[in-house]
Amino acid sequence: MLAELEGGARAVAFSSGMAAISAIMTLFRSGDHILCSDDLYGGTYRLFEVLLRPYGLTFDYVDMGDPKAVARKVGKKTKALFVETPTNPLMKIADLAAVAAVAKQKGILSIVDNTFMSPLLQRPLGLGIDIVVHSATKFLGGHNDVILGAVVTADAAVGDKMAFAQKAVGAVPSPFDCWLLLRGIKTLSVRVERAQENAQKVAEFLAGHTAVARVYYPRLPDHPRREMHFAQAKGAGSVVSFDLSDAKAVPKFLSSLKTVLLAESLGGVESLVTHPATMTHADIPVEEQVAVGLFPSLVRMSVGIEAADDLIADLGQALRRAVR
């Protein structure tokens, strides 16, 4: 089912999204270089920098929306491009077709983490990307009750290598978790469409609030590379990030929320909020967070399928409490 959804030759399921990314990394050897999006999920960064760098892999980070910058950073030892779009949590947009073209020109692999969009909204393999990875825990599962990952490949032979890695390290999902994922995918379309509709209303509310300095959401008219995103995706998704005007107000804001839950996950039916600087991205050095624009004032919200008016009312009362 996953292979069909993404338009791939083969898909392999894993016990988590990070297990899926770890399996992809078995394609490389000591001395190889991987070029990555410069605003990367903290768990992926931790895997790359803390676990894999000591084994001889090297990693650099670049704006994947700038194909010329990507091409300049590809060196003789570069073996792959690892891309998020939109990125987590700043919602930066990569140019998938251009990234795929650079990879093909250089004779290297292109890998896209498609967790934020799901195959309902974005299908990177159709734009020339070689490998797609998912934390299926998120939108594909959709109910915050399963941990599972997936790799989908354009080339069946690469898929065979993923299946071998899955078996060799034992990163297999349980049968029941697979059943939960199949159940979740049955409602993928209606969940994502409702959550996306809510996210638009939430983003517009936040953009007009005096306590909010900036909102990051691809459907807003001033979002950087908005046109690029909608040239390769069918929607904006339902993750909204925003900077509070006063970073000191963040703890009070988070603790004042009642309908929206404080938790690190995303993509489920419940609306969740997290503080990337101290939660999902805490393993990234502060100076590197700041370099890409991730400040302590930033909050990331995964908008669920509750009544939009209830979500906006909750955000409003929490903002009022936080900025008193």
C-alpha cells in the first residue's frame, strides 16, 4: 500500500521513522558525505552527528531551495542529498525537481523525508527523487497510537537493500502496528483535509495577533517560496510554526493551553504543540539553531481535526494569559 501511495517500486516498513532513516544510512560507508537540509528534525540531526559521524560519515547542511548552493556543496565524497520540505520546524521549502536534477547530474542519491506532507499532498518520487522516508507515526497513522516508519524507493534493487537492513538489524514493526497503520491510512484523506482547513484558520488568527511576531505556514501569502511549494505539493499541510513576540512568554503560553496538548508528535487527530528549542530540537547546539532562525520564541503546532473555533479560542486565551 505504501509503495502504491508514493508511486514507488518497493516499500519497506520499519519499527519507527528513525529506524527507517537508519536503514537508509546503511547504503553509505566510512568517508562518505551526505548533504542535508539546513533546518533538519532534531532526531535526524542527532542520528547523523552523534551516532554516525564517529563511524566516518560526514554531514553538511544547506538551503535545499537554492539549487546552485546545493550544487556548489556537492563534493567528490558526497553520496546523497537528504531533504525535508517543508522543514521541521521552520517550514522552509526545498525545490524537489531541482534537487533531483542536481543529484542525477552528480550521480548521487536523493532522499526526501515526506512526513510533513504525506503522499496525499506530495509525491517526491514523481519529481525524480530516489528514496522517500516517512515517520508513519505521524500523518499516515494519524491517531497517535502507533510508532512506525517506512522507506519507499523508485528502484526495486534499492528497496531490496532496505528489506535486508530491516531484517539484519531487526527494526521490524509488529503485525498489530502494521494493522493500525493500514487502519489509519483509510482515513488519511479526510483527516488531512480537515486538519489543513483548520490550520489555515489557525495560521490566519495567529498572523493577526499582536502577541505573535511571525507565522510560518506555506499557504500564507508572504511565506517564502510559496509558489515553489504549490508547484510540487497539493496543499500546505497542517503544521503551523510561530514566534511569540516575547520569548519569555512561551512557558506561560504552553502551560495555559487546555484544548491543545503539549507533546512532541504531530499529524494526529488531536492538536499538539511543542517548543522545538527545548524539545524536538534540543540536541542541536544553540548556535546552530540560531544560525537557521530557530529561536526560543518559536512554537510548533500540529493542527488536528477539532472544531477550528475551539482551537482558536484556546490559543487566544493562552496568549492573553501569557502576555499579561
